[in-house]
Amino acid sequence: MASQAISKQELKKSKVMATLHLEAKGLVYEEWLHEQHLKVAEENQDVIEQALELLIKHNKDVDKKPYFNSKSNTEI
């Protein structure tokens, strides 16, 4: 999927339409969105695990210095 700028107005309009559609089906937008996030994480679990394993290996190989600059780290 190509990345392209989407205006706030377009995002709001699509969220309103999705929310209405989901409500008509008896679903709550926030719950549905959370499920979508979980689905993406589950579908990509192998890639995430591989990336974390590489990061751990890298950190061990470079004199225990973390790959990420501590100033740019964000907590999850």
C-alpha cells in the first residue's frame, strides 16, 4: 500500500462512516479498532520476533550498547 498524505478532514470522514457502519452492525468502533491492532500484531508475530531477536543479538555484539539512542526511545 503506497503512502500518501491524507487530510484530517478525510480521516475524520472515513472514521465517521466506519463508526456508523460498525454501529449498524452492533459493533463499537474502539473495540473493533483494538481487535484490528491485535490482528496485525498476531499476523506479523514472526517478523516482530525476528526483529527483536536481531536487536538482542546486536546489543550483545556491540559491547552491550543499545541499538537505539536513549534520547529517541519511547515507552510502549
